[in-house]
Amino acid sequence: MKKVVYISGLFVLALLFSCETNQVSNEAVLSGKVFYIDENTQVIPIEGALVYSKTVYAQAVTDAAGAYQLTIEPDADEQEMVIAAGKVGFDPKEITAIARKGETVLVPDITLHKQQSDTVIIPIDTLSASDDAAHIEVAGKPVNHVYIQSSGLTETAAINFLVTDAKGVPVDDTHKVTVHFSILNGPDGGEYLFPESMETQDGYAYTFLNSGILAGAVQLEARFEINGETVRALPIRVAIYGGLPDAEHFSVALNKINIAGRVHYGLLDAVTAFVGDKFSNPVAPGTAVYFYSDYGIVEGSAVTDEMGRATVEFMSASPLPPNPLTNPFANIKAETYSDTLAQNTIETETYLLLTDITAPIGVAPTGFTYNDSNTPVQFDYSVADIYGYPLVGGTQISVEATDGNLFGDVSVRLNDTQAKGAGTTDFSFTWAPGDSLDAPQVYINIKVTPPSDGNGYRSSSLLGTKSN
């Protein structure tokens, strides 16, 4: 039983300001510094580095001393956090730290290493001073994708820009400009840029694209103003990919659900898995999906495209279902990882009907008589494979009579189906002699014409005779 205690407002204030309080704040503070080591092995603080938590959202920028503080709300009293730091010109780095509610924890220093590049960069101090800024361009190879928030994957991309004068010289501090960053369009899932503006440092400026909860393409631009004119870089495109596969957004479907797999070996049928994340976004392109079948042959794996689709081919072949009368289906399964680190898998499945040759057409009645009274005759007939299952889609059924009139199921094209019953295996038509039928005999022909990969041709004839 929970105990409810009522206390006065003054006592609450006393508790809030008491250093011996037992009430713990939900917030935790991680404090640290970011450095790099120069060629003289001197430890140099890095100002303007972005530091952020990849576990619970929080980010900060280091000051002139390389120091930062992250204020976060852990999911538990103690929680391990992945802390990442990065800045233009340095390789990003991650460390782990323990966040404790109500405490400030000093985390280990993060030491970044300068990026190695094949491009020869001439130090600005070895050149003559630059002129006014005239151009802005992307510096280096930008990250072309990130993943949605809470995906457990990279959610932030650093995008670097270089501002130069008309001669291509990076602008010096005397001619530095403020570069503004903005999103031109995107999926509107909460994505944003941080910072939104920055003064150039040795000609460089950068921003970080932070993803939202929706997948899609983001276009962003960088611009600065000088002498009353706006100078822009070409728009940058970054894709926001979906998160990890989610069981509720994982399905598999067939191009055809009924093939004559017991008649023809080597028939191909496309099998497509549809993979989404918990936000109903397609998972990242290149997500691996694995396929299995208890009968026939199926390709083992494929990777998803931009819409989260992965397609393989099923081929009719041995082994076949051993009890086709009760279960003529191949069970095809798709599997993927919902957490690649923990090796957690999710699975979905579908069934493919493998039908056999066309059975003899069953008709009732098998013969008939007629007279001048114009009395119609109804016929019921069945078209199926030898185990009673529907024939493949595209099979054509036609009924023709040498005399008289026909009504009902006399021209039928079968759909791709697995269901038995009216319109798939059971049909009917009516024949009427008409007022002036003098022919002593009438023939009615029922023909089943399959596609080339179907169950096989069948026909049946009925004889009607005129009575006195």
C-alpha cells in the first residue's frame, strides 16, 4: 500500500533548499572537456565542438576551454550513456559515461584527432590576406544520410562549408562572415539544424542536421550576406532513413498466390517483403531480409530499396507438399533483424498454393431433353484441379451450344485465388431452346483453356434431344 503524506508549503521550501534532502532530481548533468593533441604533443582545448548524447537526447557546444555540460533525464536512477563529440576537421569520437539522477558526473576527457586528407590545405597565415568573401561551397564529402530519432542509429550529420574570396582564398578573420543555415524542405518530422548560424573560422563554418521522427529527403542551404548581396551554396540533400524493422510493420506478399507448381517445375513467382519501422516509415535501404520455404526453392536473401521492399523469386521444384488433398501450400517465411547488435529477429509468412492438373469437368445433369414448351434447363458444373482447388489465374472457361440460348457462367476468366466455391471452382448456366427450335439434337460444349503455365486443357460435351 502506498502511503500519502501531506506536508506544509513552508516545509516543502525547506526541503528544496536543504542540502540533506532525500528528494532526487530527475535530471543528471554530465560535465567534461574536449581536446586535441597538436604536433608538439600539446593538449589544446577545442572550442565550438558539438557534444551530444546518443542515448537520451541532449547536446551542447564546448566553450573556449573545451568544456561542456549535458543536462539529461535518464530513464533510470543510473544509466549508461553514449556521448559523441565532433567538429569540422576532426574525426568524431564516442565514449560511455554513467549518468545519475540528481548528480553532476565528471566524464573522461574526449580527445579528437585531426582528419587526414589527400587535399593539400595551405595554411592561411602563409598566404596574403584574403579579400571580401565571394563564394561558399561544401567542404569535404558530406554525410548523405542519417536515421530517424530513437532508431538507435546515427541521427546527426555534420555538414561543413568553406567561404572563399574571389581568388579562392579562404577568408581570414578580418573578412569573416556569418553563415546562416536553413532547411528548404523536408519530411516535417521535427528535423532541425544546430547551430542555425556561425561566423567563419579560418574560412570554415559548419552545422549539424538532427533528424526527426519521419523519414524522407531534407534539402538545406548555407548563405551569407555581403555588401547588400546574398551568396548561397547549392542546396545540400541528406536522406533521413527509417529506424530498425518493426514486427507490426513487417509483411510479405506474393505476385501470384496460385501457381501450377505440381504441373510445371521451374515456374517463378516474385516474393516481396515490406519492411517498416515503428513510425510506419520504410527502413533504411540495404536492410537485409532472409527468406525460407518448406517446399520448392526460394532465393535466400535480398536487401530493401528506398520504400522498404525486398524481393526474391520462388521456383516450383522438389520437394512438393506430400498431402496435396489437405495441404497443397508452400509456407514462405521472411525474417530480418529488429536489433542487429542484440541479434533479435522478427518473422512474417505467407502461403503459396501449388495446384495440380485440371480435373475432368463435373456437370449435372449430364444430359437433357427439350420440347416446344421452351422450358429452360439449369446446369451446375465444377472446374478445379484434381484435388478440388481452383485453377490458376487467367484460365478461360467457355460454354457454347449448337442451338438455343445460354445464360449464366458461359464466359469466365478465373482470377488468381486460393478460395474454393462459387465463381472459383463452382459454376452454373441455363440453356433455353427458344420458341422455334426444330433441331432434333443440341450439343453443349464446356471448354477450359489455361495459360501456358496453367493446369492443362479440359473439355466436356452434353447432348440434348428433342422429345415429342
